[in-house]
Amino acid sequence: MARKTDAGSRSREDGGRLVLGGVSWEQYASLLELFADRRLRITFDRGTLELMTPLSIHERYKMLIGRMIDVMTMEWGVRVVAMGSTTLRREDARRGLEPDQCYYFGNAGKVADWSRVDLDVDPPLDLAVEIDVTSDSSLRIGVYAGLKIPEIWRFDGERLQVLRLVGESYQAVDASLALPLAPLAEIPRFLQRHMLGNDTAWTLDFRSWLRENVQHPEEG
């Protein structure tokens, strides 16, 4: 049942997810400070606030995709700066969130201070990862567009979708701009082996498969 909030709006609860309306930018900024050291994702989109606590399966997929990206960038010698689930926000756009994973590739050389990435002055990150197995990231997609993130990888437990920002909205595409050689069709198959219980062996299997099946860019 919806209930009144302190912001004088309606709210909706869905398991580990709470959505509030009528929230100001100042209230959002205060919540970021209040929950800075807690395992909570906060999404803000022009007055709508979403609070979400990720479940174990969400975190498993998130970490495994991160391992895949680590392997691919090391194997291919791609410059990358991983930013994890750092808070990305822009006051002028009145939007902000914490991705499941996010990365700089081509824009890495344009960041002034790695100890404090600020999208009001720094360029947008090149890639964000969203895991949709325990919640719907529809609200978050609009936030990413407002933050000008050019590419999102969205995994729902079965399918990996790559979204590319075209104008003010995202379109599904067949290849990644951030990692053009990424074997997108094979990634879900490896992720579905999350119950293996040995991430070292899992990662080595993925690296071996990559070496055998994806041509090194210098060999093209």
C-alpha cells in the first residue's frame, strides 16, 4: 500500500526497493552523506528518489561481469579506469545514481582528479553496467541519459543488452563502442555458471576461451 512520506508525496515498496516522489536535490545530497558508508544504492531523477539494497545474486553477476572486463582489457592492452559503484551525479541535470559497475576508457585522459570524479567538470564515463535480476532499471536508464553516459550493458539473468546513447535516449545495438571485440553473445553463458563456487577457475576458463576464440587486436 502506498503511504505518505516526509516529502509530502507517495511511495512504493517492492522488496528491497523503495521509490519516493517530491524529493529535492538538497534532500538527495543529504541522503548521500547519511548513507555514504552503507550498502545502499540511491537513484535520483528530477524529484523521484529510489532506494535499493542489492541481493546476493545481483552482486554475483556484477562482480563476474567486472572480472570479464578486467580480463578483456588486460588481454588486449586496453587502457581502463574502473570506478565500481561510485556515485555519479550532475546538479544541473538534477540526476544521480550509483552504477553496478562503471568504467572510463577513451575519456580516462580527461579526468582531472581520480580521487574525486565530478561530472560537473569531468567527462562522462564511457561504460556503465546494470544488473536487472532483482529490480527493473527503467528509472535508472533515464538518469544515465541525463548524465550523458554513452553506453550501458544491461543483464537480466539470461540476456545481455547493449544500449548506446543516441541523442537523448538509448538504442539497443549489437556491438560495444567501449570494447568492440567483447564477445557479447557468450557473456551470458559464462554468467550462468555463477554457481561454480570458484571465481579463480571461472575467470581462467573465460580467459582461455577468449584467447582461443577472439582475435587479439594487434593480430587483425
